[in-house]
Amino acid sequence: MIRCVTKICWGVQGMDIGRDFNEYDVKAEKETKTGLLSGVVLKGIRYFSLLVILVIVWEVVCRYGAVKSYSMPAPGMIVQDAVEKLRSGVLLKHITVSFLRVLEGFLVALISALILGVLIGLSKHVEQFTELVLQILKPIPPIAWIPLAILWFGIGESSKLYIIFYGAFFPILLNTVDGIHNIDKRYLELGRVYEMKKVRLVSKVILPGALPSILTGIRVGLGNAWVCVVAAEMIAATKGIGYMLSNGRSMSRADDVILAMLLIGIVGKIMDDVLKILSARLMKWK
């Protein structure tokens, strides 16, 4: 009888201990989630705090007449201008036209730079053959080509695509060559030992090995392409964010000019973030 009572007591104590452990686990999990949430909130506050402060200062300065509204509109006026253009569809049209131009010129630059970069990275003869011309062309800024591009291709789409292509081409090319040169030579030797075909060696060994550097070049090239399309549209265009900026200047509409500038920054930031996410997914193996 005493033995039975003892077993029952130990069983009850065991249940109490198990319940305590479960409660402790639930409490610890809640504290972990709360800590993570607090960390995310604090990170978000730090991330947006400077922007909020600048907007508040901007609004206060404009509201109390420290600057003239025609030269520096308040943030509220910029938002109102953006809403009006969104409702009319003008804003979306300008953004879409600029984005499609960038996409077209950037894709041509990406394919061309990858092919030439692989050839230069794998062949000393190709590198020596192209080095002089590439080193002369590389320092010339894309904007300097705008007058010649207009003379060669006119004021149509071809001149803008050429400027975009030129702006994106060199960052991708140079990073591709550097990435190939920095590949561990043992991987190349192993591929030759297994007598891999050239195409398979490039696709399975060289491009994956150079991928981090190539992705960096793609991000820089896309940023350059976005800057170049805006510059090209300011010179000769009837649509696009660059045209919107230039037209705002001609019409003395500071709100249009600032709105176009903000759009350039916001769209550029979004494109870079998308590429950063894609790069992280492609580089999971590293």
C-alpha cells in the first residue's frame, strides 16, 4: 500500500515537473518572439528615422516661409502632384517607358558583356587583342556619347538604347573578367583532367565560380543603366522620367522636377533591392 502511494506521489510530481517544463518552453518561445519583434521594430525605426526627420524639417521650413514655394515646394505639394499624375495615368506611363528602355538596353549589355568577358577571362590572346580599345573607351562617361548617339541614330529609341547599353556594359564586363581570373585554378585543372567540353566547363565551373563578381557587376550595371536612361531622356524624348524632369524645368514646375528626382531614386532603390534578393537566393550555396 505504501509502495503504491509512493508511486502515485512520484507520478504526480513528474506531471508537475513536466508541466513546469512545458510552461517554461512556452514562456521562452514567447520571449524569443517578443525579442525578435522588438528587434525588427527598432531596426525599422532606425532605417526610416532620418527620412522622417528630413521630411519634417522640409515641411516646417517651407510652411514658415524660409524658402519660396515656387522654388522649393513643400512635401505636401509634391504628394498632391504625384496623386494627380497617378490618377491621370501620366506618372505610370513615364515610369513604364523608362523601365522598358532600361530593360531592353540592359539585357543587350548583359549578354554582350558576359560573352566577351568569358572570352577575355579564358584567353590571353583575346585579352591582349581587346585591352587597348577597352582601356581607352572605359573612362569615357556615357553622357559624353549623347551628342554622337543623336548624330548616329537620331533622336529615336536607338540613341537612348545605345547610351543605356554603354552605361551597363563595362561594369558587367570588368566584373566578369575579374571573377574568372579569381577562380581557384584547381577547379579548372580538375575540369581538364575529366576532359570536360569547353561549353560544359564554362557552364558548370567557370560561371558558377565567377558568379559573386558577376552579380556585383550586374547590380552596378543596372544602376548605371537607370542613370543613363534619365540623362538620355532629358536630351531627346517625349516620354519617360527624364522627359518629365526636363519638362518640369522648362515649365518652371519645381514640384514636377522634385517628383521626377524622387522617382529616379525610389525606382533605382527598388531595382537594386530586387537584384540583392535574387543574388542572395542564387548564392545560397556559398
